Amino acid sequence: MFDSYTDTSLIFFPERCINCKRCTQVCPHAVFAEGKDHVELAKPASCMECGACALNCPVQAITVQSGVGCAWAMISAAIRGKDMDSGECSCGGSESTCCGPSQEQPCGCEEK
Amino acid sequence: MVNDNNTGQSCCSCTQQESAAPCSCGATASPPEIRITDSEITLANRLDHFLARWGFNREGHRVEPGLFRLGNPTPDSAVFASANYTLSFDALRSALSGTDAWILVLDTRGINVWCAAGKGTFGTEELVRKITETRLESVVNHKKIIVPQLGAPGISCLEVMRISGFSVEYGPVRARDLPEYLKTHTATPAMRRVEFPLKDRLVLTPVEFVHIALPMVVIAVLLWFLAGPVAALAAVSAVIGGTVLFPALLPYIPTQDFSTKGLILGLIIAIPFAFSFGTNPALPGWANAAGALTAFLIIPAVVAYSSLNFTGCTTFTSRTGVKKEIFRYIPVMALMAGIGVIMGIILGVSRFIGVI
């Protein structure tokens, strides 16, 4: 209860995994852990759906509906009649996007 | 500064059909400029960081994209990728103090690495473009680029390799871990984990507050004249609660959802104001009760909404979770705020016409 972050769109296909461990290198929340024959999906609830693992997996053993978990961006998109899932309203938006530079929200990664 | 390692390539060495860019025969294409940087963070840099933190001229904190020479790098020196946001670039170059290296700055439109990676501007296409534009393969004699780990959501190492021939090595999350990382080119699990400690949360609060400061002042002034100084203070407190207190107290407030955390914090903030509004001896009982209830409805709704918006600043909220929060709690917040405003208006009108 009062936890909306238990579900994730992350899907792992262990039978495809070649154990290159690239996903363990790019995931900032240790969602994947090293295993014997293939990596293990250790903490799926910690996935923030950044998509780094899927994008860097050489054998498409991971799928995820990646996007930015930003309420401001999603609400802005909804208000402007745009798709909340499109990612159009997120950090890094250009003048043409609904967030735009002047309304841009900061992110918790300023010094990273 | 012009790079001595680059000889420049005449565009007439290839046929006109092969070259997409127009060229004039006999001329030699100018070699790409390689800028010089160092690891010193000057007073001007610190002022720039301060202004960026306060949201002043958000678009202006940029570094010119392209290749930079840090120290006295040789063709064997490592190449690091960064964003053209001054805070990102300065974190990298200061962390590399004493290291001779090349820094390849991508054009992320003045946005930090992680946000730009999420948007795709710190991405495969731009990385390959900058490798090509700077003729990196003629500057260094290896084919490896160290990319910050948080750039991975935008970079496909496989595509970069396929298109450019350069391999991507993902460095640690934090630039300050680079000196240790470079000893073995292996990141410890701690280097791979992103955290969100108090300091990181607090540095985000100024821009959060500035973002909503003007509406807050307008509303506070209006309330001052319509309902008195306590009501004005309530508005200021709600905004400060949502934009400063909430980030500071984030891990300590019960529940996981940002909205419920905000509602809890808002209820606590509302208590003294509800007490003040609810114990006015000059007003009838129903007006006192309505005044107290108004505070308990509006303040938590405002704090909860600000808290929900803080999801974009955090390092861990997923799109699925945030979307669920929006659909689950925004109607509740809207209802609370709506009823609270109506009650406030009724109280104000009653006072104006002399009913209370």
C-alpha cells in the first residue's frame, strides 16, 4: 500500500543471456547481479526504467519501456494534449518540446 | 588551438560524389579545433555553478561542444565523453586533476549527462557525430572512449562500435571516483551505484523553490490582504515545505509514494495554521472549524503536488511508478484543494458581508 513502484516494465529473458555482464555495468541500481551461466534479475522493483541495460544488451535478452520518471514532465504532456509516455516533455527538451528550456526541471544528476 | 596531430584532409582527395559537403578544389579542409582546458575550478566557475543551482539563465551554462585537451595528452591518452553543461564538464575535468586526457564534449544543449541520456541528446548518434567531426581517430592511436555510466541510457555501445569503430567503456557513476577507477579500469559495485544523499537533495532545492517563488509571492500578497498575515505565511510555508523540506526529509517520511509522503508532511505543516484559524475567539464555532479544515485541505494538497513533482529530480523513480502515482493521487489532491479553496472563499465572503 502507498507504494506505486513495485511494478516495472522490465522483462529479462535468461535463456538469451550470454553472461557478458554489460547490464551489471550500466545499471545504477544493481537490478542485475552476476550469476553462473547468466546474470540474475536480482532487484526488479529497483528498476527505474532508464533503458540502459536493454540498449546495451548484445542479444536482446532485456526489454523495458524506458522513459523518465518525472511527474512534472508527464503532467505537462497531458495538459498539452501530448502522450504522457512519449518522453517529449522531459529534461533536455528543446524549444519545440512542451517543457522547453525555461520550464525545464532539474534532475538529480547534476554532478554526475 | 589547432591540433598538431591533425593533418587535415583535402576534400578533393575524394570524388565529389562521395563527399556530402561541398568543397573547393585546391583548398584543404581546416582541421578541427582542439580547445584547451585544465582541472582548476575558478571563482568564475563556482559562480556559474551557483547561478545554475539557482536556475538563473538555465540555458546559459554551456561548454562549447568538441574535443578538449586536458593537460598534455598524447595519442595514447584516454578519451572521456561529457555533456556540454558546465557542471558536468567541470566535475569531469576537476576529477581528472593530474591526468593528461582528451575530453570529447557532446552537444547536449546545456543539459547534464543523465538527463540528456534520458532524452537521447547524450546518445549514440551525437557521440558518433562528435567522433567524426573531431576526427578523433587521427588524434589518438587507440579506439576507446570512457563514457560516464549515467550516459548509458542514451548510448548503445554496440552501435557506436559498429558505426565508428570506437569501443565504449563505461566509467563510474560519479566523476570523483575516476582516479580510483583509472588504476584498474574496473568499477567497484559502489562506483556503479547511484545514490541520493542529503547533500545531493539539498543542492536541488534552490531551483525547485525559485521555480514556484513568483506564484507563491503573488498568492501570499493576495492572502495577506484578503485573510491576514497568517494565511500569507501558510502559503509560504506550504511552498517551502514542498520544495525544501520535502527533499531534505525524503527518506525519513513514511510510505514509498511521493504523494503520500507529501500529504503527511503537509498535514504536519498545516497543524499550527489549523490551530490558529480554528481558535479565533472573534469568530463563531462553524467558522473556526471551517478555517481549520481549509488549512488541512489546501496545505497538504500543495505540499503533495510539489512532492510528486520532485520525482523528476530523484535518481530512482520509474516512469511506470510515477504514472501510477499521477492517476492515483492527482484527483485526490485536486479534490482537496478544490474543496479547500471553496471553503476559503465562503469564509472570505462571509467576513466581507459581515456574516462573521
